[in-house]
Amino acid sequence: MTLPPMPPSYRINGTVTFQDGTPAAGAFVTLFDGDRRWKQVTDEVRVGSDGRFSLRVHEGINYVLSVRYMDPLTPQRTRAAGSTSFVGSEEKAKTLDVVLRPVR
């Protein structure tokens, strides 16, 4: 049995910020398959102190990128969140930016 080749993959870089433009250092980024009811397809990635992250995606696959920020003083509570949908492509391999909104 021969499996079909994997679609080409690309590294996607992005930045996570709060609404005021400051980096959301320590936020968590997770990638989900947009076609399979939010099946997680990557491990959580922690955003750097500059708000940047990097993930690998495959050509032509629908993704949902989810970001959550936990308050360091009360880590059990999500304080801000954001998400965006995209299809993996060489064009999207440039940058993907997410602005977090407060969670009430």
C-alpha cells in the first residue's frame, strides 16, 4: 500500500498582541483542523516575550488558530483570547497577526 505524498508545508510566523498593541508575552497558540470540528493538530506553543510565534502548516488545509492568555496571578483563568481561520498556503507563510480581546 502506498500513501499519497504529504502536501507541501510552510512555516507560518505571527505576532500576538493586546488591543493596545503590546506583545502578549506568554500567551498560548494552538492550531486546529478547520474541517474536523476543532481537532487539535499541533501542541500548544507559548508566545515569546516579543509576542511572536512560529508553526508549520500544510498547503491547502483549513486551519483555525486559537490564542489564549492566562493571567500570571490567577493562571486558572483565561483573561484574553482570539482566533483566526486560514488555509495553509505559501502566501500565508509570511505572517499572521492576532489581537487578543478581554474575556469576561
